[in-house]
Amino acid sequence: MAALPSLDEKLTSLLVRTFPSADTSSSDAAKLSGAIFGGEGEGKVQYTDGEKAEINQWAITASHIGHWTGSSTEDGPKQTARLQTLNTHLSSRTTLLGSKPSIADVVIFSNTAPLISSWSSQERTGEQGYHHIVRHADFVQHSPLFGPLKLEDSEKVKIDVDEVVSPIKPVDAKAEKEKKKREKEELAKAGAASAAAAGATTTSAAPDAATDSQKSSKLDKIKDKAEQIGAAAASAVGVSDAAREAQAKKKADKEAKKADKKGKEPKQQPPKPADKPLSPSLIDLRVGHILKAVQHPNADSLYVSTIAVGDPAGTENTSEYEGQVVRTVCSGLSGRVPLEEMQGRKVVVVCNLKPVTMRGIKSCAMVLAASPRPAEGEDGHHSSVVELVTPPADSKAGERVYVDGWESDEPEGILNPKKKVWESIQPGYQTSDELEMEWDVGKTPLAGEGENKKSGVAKLRTKEGTCTVKNLKGASIS
């Protein structure tokens, strides 16, 4: 078992101030994490065996980073490699374990804080800088997940979140997924090896049986080889007429079986579920809270927003940011909506469109905005006048946005692009003279056919009230 290296006086003092009841003499980082952060109830976490092993390993790595002084030329490359590994690991995680706090985060913070304080702006957020280590340190020293830590002024790292020399390069989602898969496999192997070692005494009584099995397998292989050699020799000298007849009969039987199979009735496939009638309830509209928005690194016309839309942890196409489950959303609003207006605001988001990759970044939802309805023959997608649709002020991230009259219907999962559901429903979205968002059934004549046929105009709302825009009347929404 990996042990937590001896805590230095500064770190011990920090833990005692923040967690007075914690036993800082523990030699097991995972055990200390469980004592501080684990247990039952709100805010408490449970660690898997794999996570416990990871906590211990990161505690050891942290000690290596902390003990490095830079005086040895041999240690320089090692330190750089450790920091690069840590930075890459944190590129897709809020904490070292993803979103769970642990003592390893505190030890990493304590040992990297002096380094970060000495780094230049380029080292912090330059093209080759350690953006994610800096972000992690800022999160640990301020987040309530960690107490919050009772830091002295001299222990805090001064970080200006607006000072970014170079934007963070987008993470290769496919490579990161493969990396996580390898990490899980390695943890599973480690657990299996441990279990095998523990059970070695129970299997030691069966060596003879294993040896017999190996011998039998070896004999079978020898027999197969002999048969192959015999067949090759027969082919070389010519087979007898009887043998040829036997082979011909075998071939004929095989062909007959094939023909018989072709003539059989195909297996009955279960009937596919009937498509739901076209209606606005198929669209999964939710209140979204933009936690941050930045310029797309590869496209002047796009913003990249980090938006919380109420997804549970583990939902496909989500990640974690500041302890929340979020989606990454690309929107063509750059130059049309000021970037400062995108920060920290509530929006209406379409959550069941199929994700698309936009100039290297995967976009997993769409922000709704209003623009003047184009004149006949004009393309309205490039209007410079755009206003974001705003949900009621008291609405919460993830709250459903629905069309009056269809609130009892559940939205579809991921929409099938081939069925053009969004393209059929979207023309009905518009703004009223009262600046409220509404849906006009008449602009989507197929909606609610048969018994569910409806007509007229209905408002889009949450349980708190209607969704609105600032100034645009009679505008289209997309």
C-alpha cells in the first residue's frame, strides 16, 4: 500500500486549522481523505478502491513536486514531466478524482502553490503554460468543497482569472476517452492482481491438475499437427478414388445445406416503435446557465460556452466544471452578441440535437436567439441584430421550457437528423408584440395531426413564467 509521505509543518498546520478533528498522523492518504471528506449525508463522498489507490499515488507525486528545488540539472526534466502529467490530467477534471474532493488535492495545492507564485504569466497561461494546474489551485483555495481551506495570506496564490496569455487549446476528446479507458483497465488489473495474490494459498493445492491440463493441451496440439502433415502428404502423392468420392460427397452435402438455408424464411424482426406525432414537445428545451464563454480558438464567428443544463453526473457528452455537470456549446454569436453579455447569464437551450463538431470543438446543445424575420428570398441567418432568449429570472438551470398545451408530453431523446424534426418545428418559434417567445402551429401544419390536432399560437414558458427577449418583436427564433 502506498503511504502518505510525512506531512511538513506548513501542511500539517493547514489541515489542523481547517479540519481540527482529522488525525494528520495517518500514513494512508486514502484513509485520511475518508476521515475528512467521507461519510453519509449531503456533501460527503464515498471512494471506490480504484479511487483510494489514485489518492495515494497522487499524494506521493505531490511530495516529489514539493521536494524538488531546481538545484539539480537531472531533476529539471523530471519536474517538467511531472507537471505536464498533472496539467494534462486536470485538463478534463475539476479535482484529481474528477469532481470528488480528496486530501490529494490539498497536498497537490500545498506543494504547487509556491511554484505557481513564482511562475511568470507565460508559465501560468502561455501557449505551453500550466493553465489547468493554476485553475486547480484557484479552485482548491476558494471552493467550499475543501472546508474551505483556512489559509494564511502568505499561503494563498494570487491569481487573476482574466489574465490569460494564450487561450487553452481544446482537449482531444477521443484521446482523453481512450486515456480514461486505459486508466480504468490498469486499476482493474491492479485489483485483479491483488485478489490473485490473496487467493494464491487456496489454489496452491492444485498444481498437479494444472500440469495435467497443460500436458493434455500439448498432446492435442501434437495430434493436430500430425493430421495436418498427413493431409499434406496425401495431397502430394495423390488421393485414392475412394477418397476423392468421399470428398465430392462431402462437398455436395455442404452445398445442399447452403441451398436449404437460403430457402428458409427470414427471422421475424420485432416491429419498430411508431414515430411520435410531430409536436413541439419533441424538442428538449431547458433553462441553461452559462458559467463561462470564450472566443472559439479556431473561428472568429463562434463563441464556446460552458453551460449547466441540469444533466445528472455521467450523462453522455457532458463534462465537469467548478463542481457542476456541464455541456460545451458552440454558437455563431461572435460579433453579434457582446462576449460580456454571455457571462453568467440564463438562456434557453435545445438539448436533444445530435452533437456536432464545429472547427475542432464538439458542440452538445444550441442556444436560442431571436433575429428579425427575413424578407422573402433573404437569408436571415446572417443578421447582425440578435437577442438571446431569456427565461424567467427565478428559473433554475435544467428547468424545462415548454409550449402551453404540450407541457404533459415528454421530449424525445437525441433527435434523428434524418427525420428533420427540429427543422419542422423551428419555423413556428417567434416573438410576440409583448416580446414573449411563442410557437405558431400554423407555421408547422403537420403538428398535432389527427386527434391531437391543435391550432393558434401558444407561449413558451417555465413554471416560473414566460420566456422573453429585450426589443425584437415579430422575430424568428433559432
